[in-house]
Amino acid sequence: MKVIWESPANIALVKYWGKYGSQMPANPSVSMTLHQSKTTTEVSLDEGLSPGKWQYTYSGIRKPLFEPKLKSFFNLALAHLPGLSKVGISINSSNNFPHSSGISSSASFFSSLALGLCELEKELSKTNQSIDEFYQKASFLARLGSGSASRSVYPNYAIWGECAYPQSSDQFAIPLSANTIHPVFRTYKDAILIVSSSPKPMSSSLGHKLMDDNPYSKVRYEEARKNLSLILEAIKYGDQVKYIEIVEHEAQTLHGLILSSINGSILLEPGTLEIIQRVKKFRKDTGSNCCFTLDAGPNIHLLYPESESNTVEVFIESELKPFCEDGKWIRDSIGSGPEKK
Ligand code: PMV
């Protein structure tokens, strides 16, 4: 028995940074699901392994450094997979984007793994599950591996964390319904500008943990809630000015928190700052609607409406590419979610 699922990465617009309990978010977040940057994961039953045991390879090669994270995941996940805990499981995954490219591979990986596990579990335990229940369980399980992975289970935009949006939860993400997405935000683009592909000096697990003692955390969590409701309004009504204001403020706040945490880090590179200044100037000079965001690393995600693809891409090539490592950048866009292969 074998299943293959392909899942995309996502980019958070309002960031999840800080958690409590068992992988619960300290504040709600919303992300755009990507189209191009994906992980493909094959999950199969393995008779050579004893019940509850698993083995993992990346493109056919064992990755011992990744095993502790998978071990924590399975310790939590198998309690929710009674059928699978009676068998051995083999997993093989591969990404179609470069390792350490600033694209969160843990989100696309844990989302594809969770979908594969849910499907095998459904087969083994012969449960009757609606499609919505299937995805909700996959999102719940993905969250146990990596919080942001809970959002990669859904197309377009996903919210994770309890907030005013109906059905939202800390346990799993939910998709933003189509009637709350203005047409301009249905075809958004994301150019991922690789400033540095070196491994990050601080893991996101450590970053979340440092928020426990960050003197600004309480204010941050409140502000994230406000930003979430504002950006949902902006996405619903097509307000790009408000969207830009919140997206950039969220990116700067994330790095402000990383800097202000006790034993915090500087994850931005000189090239990141140079690109940010140029994006702001380009917008001022041309009236463009492009804006930047960041994950917990130095690489830029440049977001812009499809109608500006040509002008923004000319701008990237001429003005931003010199600050990218080996001139590398990835053309991505909003995506339609995971696919079963
Ligand atoms: O899912 P994690 O634990 O890798 O944390 C992701 C944190 C950010 O990417 C910085 C923000 C987010 O909401 O995706």
C-alpha cells in the first residue's frame, strides 16, 4: 500500500511567531499558498519494520539530522492514527526547490506527509470521512510537525489560529472561502529572491521558544490579532494599500522580535536591507503595488498583483538580482493546494 502527495510551501502574511502547549500558536496567522515550490512525499506500509516504526529518506538518502524532528512528530501523531500505529511506515520525500532557499520546506513536507498518512489511515481503518474532515485532520496532523504546515494543506489562503473568522481554530488551519478573496488577490505573484542559501543560524523552533521571554511578546500577540482582521478585510475588498502596509509591517515586526529576543539573532543580510530600500523606493517612484515579506531568514518574498508582472519582473532583473546569491530568484505565485499523485 503506497500513496504519493505533493504539497506546496506557503508564505505567511501575518506571521506565527511564538507558541504554547503542544504546537499551538500564540496568535492567529494567515498565509498565501504557493504554486511552484513543492514537496512530493511517498508514504508506504513497510512489512520489514515493526508496528509503530518508521523510516525516512530524502530522495532515497537517509537524513539522520532530520530524524529527531520526525520522531517528535510521530510521538504525537500516532496517537491519532490507530490503524497506522499497528504497521511499519516508509517515507521518501523530495523538494522541487533548492534546499535552504528561504522557502519553508518543513511546511510543504509535513503537509504532504500528513495527507499521505491520513489517506493510508483512512484505508486501513475504513473510516467514513467527508472531504472536509479529511483535510482538517491532515491540517491538524501537519501542525504537529510544523505549525505553518497546517496552512499548506489548503489552496489560496489559509488561517491558522482562533480568531473572529468562522470555524478558525488553534488545532488546525482553515481555508479562506472564495467569497472573502477579492479578484485582485486571487492571482497574486511571489518572487522569491535568494539573498543567501546558507543554513539559518537560528531554527524556528528556537525562535518560537525565545518568544516566551521576549519583553514585547504580549503586545505582539495582541497586534497580530488586529493585523489579521485588518488584512482579511483588505483581501476581501481588494485594498492593496492596506495589504502592503500590514504585510511589510509584519515582516519587519518578525525580525524586530527575532532581534529583541534574549539571545536573539540577526537573520537579515546587507542584501536584504538593500532590496527592502529599493522596493520601497520603486513603489514610491512608480506607484507599484509590490511589497516585500520575509520568513525567519534573509530571503525576500516580493508579492505583487499579476497585472504588474512585467514591470515588477523587469525591476527585479535590473535592480534586485545583483543582491541575490548567484543572481538566483524563483518565480512563484498563489497556488491551488496539494495534489494526490
Ligand atoms: O512552522 P514553523 O515552526 O517553521 O514556524 C514558521 C514561522 C514563520 O515562517 C516565520 C512564520 C509563519 O507563520 O510561517
